[in-house]
Amino acid sequence: MGLGSTAKKIQSLSDRAEAMYKQVQELQQRIIGLEEEVDDTHDTVKSIDHQLTEQRALLLALAEEQGIDGEQILAEAAIDEAEAAGDGDDVEDSTDTGTDGNDDVGDAKAADATAE
């Protein structure tokens, strides 16, 4: 009778191990699917970012052509946005992240040069 009880326990463990293995396989498939979605999303974001950079360069070029200081407008908008967000510390942080125009001017000039 002790042998039958042991066989039942082993069968029970085997059934649980099989169920856990199936769960691990399902999780692995879900993770693979998520990785593919993340890769697709990354590609989409990269493409949109590139398009946004091009559009920004075009708008700055058009503004310059019309005699408008596009960089000044962008800087004022960033300041207004930071002030609306709250703290005075946010204003400093937002101006340090590229709203000073140095990076954007180079991008605009490079895009303008390639457009010509």
C-alpha cells in the first residue's frame, strides 16, 4: 500500500510539472510576442522622430525665410510650458534639455542643406 501511495504522489508531481512546463512555454511565447511589439514600436517611434526633426527643420527654414526668429518662439514656448508644469526648477531643467537652440539649429541647417 505504501508503494501505491508513492506512485500517486509521483504522478501528482509529474502532472504539476507538466502543467508548469506548459505555463512556462506560454509565458515564453508571450515574451517573444512582446519583444516583437517593442521592436515594432521602437521602429515606429524612430521613424516619427526622424519625420518630426525634418518638419522642425522645414518650419525653422520657412520662419527664417519670413524673417521670424523660430528659435526664439521655441524657447518662449518651452519656458511657458515649464512654468505651466509647476516648479521654477522645471524651467532650468527644460532649458538644459535642448531648448537653448544649439542642437536644433545644427539640425535645421543640416536638413536645410540637404533640402537644397
